[in-house]
Amino acid sequence: MAQSCYSQSLDSLPIKELNNEFLKGISARERLQYLKNTVKLDSLQLSLYKDSVVPNLQLQVKDSKKEIIRLNTVIDDKNYFIKLYRYTCIALTFLTIGLIF
């Protein structure tokens, strides 16, 4: 009987190690499934995000171009008003000087 007990203690050590390795494998498989699901969900979310962001950006670019054109028109109008005001001031200055002399 002593030999069988001795034999069982020697055999139980590799079984514990094998059980630990099996447990590591099982947890690795569980993590693998979790990571695969995470990758699927992330790729789906990115594709949905891309589908919604790209058209929105294109619309914003179009709106920005229209706004830039409108603001350029406003600037041109203001520049024209400033030039007209300068010429009027210069003309009035010369007229005033002419009336003084």
C-alpha cells in the first residue's frame, strides 16, 4: 500500500499541473470569444459611424463653402462702401479748401 500511496502522490502532481493548464486553456478560449465579439461590435460600430460621419462632413463642407461665398460678398460690399466714403471725404476736403480760398 505504501507504494500505491507514493505512486498516487507522484501522479497527482502532473494531474494538478494538467488541470491548471486545462483551466488556462478554458479561460483563454473564453477570452478569445469575448475578444472576437468585441472586434465584431467595434467594426460594426465603426462602419456605422463612418456611414454617418462622412455624409455629415460633406454637408458641412458645402455649407461652409456657401458661407464663405456669402461672407466674401459682404466684405466686397463693405470695401466698396469704404472706398466710396474715402473718395467722398477727399472730395469734400477739396471743396472746403476751395471755398476757403
